[in-house]
Amino acid sequence: MASTKPNILFIIADQMAAQFLAAYGHGVTKTPNLDRLAKSGVVFENAYSSSPLCAPARATIMNGLLPSRTGVYDNAAEFPSSIPTWAHYLRLQGYKTCLSGKMHFVGPDQLHGLEERLTTDIYPADFGWTPDWRLKQERIDWWYHNMTSVLQPGIAEITNQLEYDDEVAFLAVRKIYDYARFEPGKPFCLMASFTHPHDPYAARAEYWNQYRDEDIDLPRVPAISRNQLDAHSKRLYDVSAMQEYTVTEADIRGARHGYYANITYVDGLIGKLLDALEATGQVDNTVIVFTSDHGDFLGERGLWYKMSYLEPSAHIPLIVCAPKKFKARRVKEPVSLPDLLPTLVDVATNGKAELARPTDGRSLYPLLGGAAEDPNATAWGEYLAEGTVAPMYMLRRGPWKYIHCPADPDQLYNLVDDPNELNNLAESHPLARKFHAEVVAKFDIPRINVAVLESQRARLMLFEALKSGGQFHWDFQPLRDASEQYTRNHMSVTDRDLKARFPKAPDIESKKR
């Protein structure tokens, strides 16, 4: 019997910028499965990463809170287990909750309300990647980005990342079948979180060869000399050691070629998930959500990777597809990652979510149902990690994007008139003062700055201390009980075979003599 509550398939790609997807107007990348979801789903045209770095963005996806509310400032900050996540709320509604893939949780709690994890994480769970704002020109070679990904793209049949995402997809597909075979009628929320198309830009020939070098488009905004970049972008240039190598047009095309190929690879994995839903008869009762944690500059302005509120880094896809429940539409209202928790809980409760604590987001459930857009809706962002030296904030409302950091000159762009963010209006437009007042009223920036610095100092000390002597690693160890897999002597062979079969075998009781 099908559940009366909708299942949720929550798909996350890593570092997938909206501007490189066909659903958002790109004319080169090949994404037939995402195109299918976009055609029959709700496409949020102006969705933003609240904090364009893996761990803080992903914590926000889970808990609906900005980094200063949780202490998840960067890729080495602990996610406290006392903070409710959508997984806790959905379990209270009777959902099975499961993660296959990456979430970059730091700390001993590697579940955060999830009932199951099928894989370990691809990145470490300790304090090793802690930045230090006291060092204004900090660059940590052993874990900071560098230009190797840009200069070493190409074909690879197996990589650290390909090995990981192959496993993520395989186990997620099997889990979809498990829900149909062993727990029919029980609603589920399965999160499949891939590490592609995150650099390095190496891809299998099967996907690389779908693109010709001459078809790879170059950046909309060519390289800007370091001296002409905004203050934050100058730091990103230095943080990733972009000055150490000459990057040619061929290098840019090569890196983008690999990135596009890996977008198509992820799209193929998504297709496998969709096929499993179809094969098990669960697709009509499943809400499919697709998004990313942040984008990738991919050579725009001469910059690479993320850690910025400029569009290539911060503008992400968000597609919600459930044709039996929500009519297809495109929504221009700005939204961001904190909106996902209240939205998922509303999906599970038919719009009747009751939250244990306020979030920094708002439910998108009314928009999914066709509600009118709010012209004054605001998407907020807060960045407190490497690449900056003080708290950084983004406000997106209507056509306007405002960026504030006490260490840097403000930025204000009209994205309708200036989609490539080349004309900073912060010094001339009166809205800059209004937005500045809103930001400083909403966030206690001096207090947050002190809290981040204190956290960094403590974690840097703790990491050094925990390297001394015996170590207990927080990295998640997947639990697989082999005694309950396949055929074992404490179960009937016939019963196990019948239970593991989908669709169910025909009844043979009538054939008994």
C-alpha cells in the first residue's frame, strides 16, 4: 500500500553553478534528466547558497540556520547535535531517513537525525581545515585550493571522486528498491549527495567525449587583472595561488570541458535514481528536490572555485518536481538554502509544519503550490570561512544584490541591468545605505567576528593536541550487517528470496494439491 505522505528524494550536487545548466539557459551542457525535472517541476531561478563553502552550506541545508547561529563557520567547525534538522522533523512524521553520499559533517555526530548513512564521507570530519583570520595573507598548502585542477583536466576512468559517486549512486538505487521491497507503505526521505562536478576536472571518456573542445564556451567575463578585482576577489586570487601559473585559453577550455563532462556524469546518476523510482512504482508519490551547496567561478573574471557572493559562486540550482502535486512553473523570487528545512517539513505535513525553533528561512511550500511571488522577499547569506578576514554578508532582493564586509568596500549590483556584476553602484546609489542599515541591524557583526576568531583559535589548538598520542577519528563508518544480507541460516531461503524480489512473485497457493 502506498503511503499517504509523499516520499522525498533529495539530490545534492557539489559545486554546481546554476549558470552552467540548460534549465538556467546554458546552451552547451547536456543534462537530459535534469531537463526533464525542470520541464515538469518548479524551477527557482534565483536560488542562492547562504554560505558558499561545503560544510557551512550543508549544515544550513540540514538545519535552516545561518553559520553564526550554529557555529558551523567553515569546513572544520563542529555541527552541534542539539540543533534540530529536517531529518528529526521527518522522523516524527513517520519517515525513514537516509543519506547516501557527502554532507561534510564535522564532529562526532555524523547522523544529525538521519536514521541511516550508506557511505562514509569523502572529506574529513575533524578540525584540520580550520582557517586563521589572524593571518591576513594566510595560505595553507596542504588543504587550500590551488591551480592543479585547472591545469590538469582530462580523461580519467577512475578517480577519488568517481569511485565515491559510483558508490553513492549504487547504494542509493539499492535503497530505493529496499524501500519498495521491505518497507512498502512507509514514507521515506532519501538524500543522495554527490561530490561532482566539484574539481578536479577529470572525467570518464564516456562523458568527456560528449563534448568537443571547440564547443566549450569561454567565460562571459574574461580575466580581470588582480589590481582591478574587488578586495575580496583579490584575496581569493591569492588564497588559491592563482598567480603561480599562467592560465591559457586552452587551459580554461580544458577545465570547463571536464566540469561539463562531470555535470553530464551527475545527470546520468540522477537518471539511475529516477529509473529506480519508476521501476518500483514510487515516482508518482515522490517529491524530487535537486540543488547544490554552491557554484564555481570556472574561469569567470579569471577566478576559480567558490567562497564568494558573486553570481558564479553563489547562484545555485533549485528544482522541485512532483507533477501530481505541484504544477510546473518558474519562480523569480530570491530564495536560499535556509528555506529548505521548513519547505521539506511542509511537504511532509501538507503545509502544517510546527518547528521547535525559528529558522533563518521561510517555507517555499506556498510557491510550490502556485502562490504569488513576494517582490520584497529577501535571500540572506553569511560567510565566515577562508578567503575573508571578517564576516561577510549578502542581501538579495528583487533585482538587487548587496555585499557587505567590514574589511572591504561594499558592493551593490542590479542583476537585471548588470547580470555580470561589472558596475558596482555601492558608492552612488541610495539603496546601498538602506541595505547597509538592514545588514548591521540584523547581524551583530562585532560580536560574530569575536566568536569566529575565538572558535578558530580553540580549534587550531585542539587539532594539534588531538594529533598527539592515540587518535579516534570521527569519520563515519558505514554499518552493514552482513548477517541480514542475502541468504543466511537463520532465515528461510524461500522467504528471503520472495521478500527480496520486486515486483513480487505471483501467488502459488492455488496450485497446491
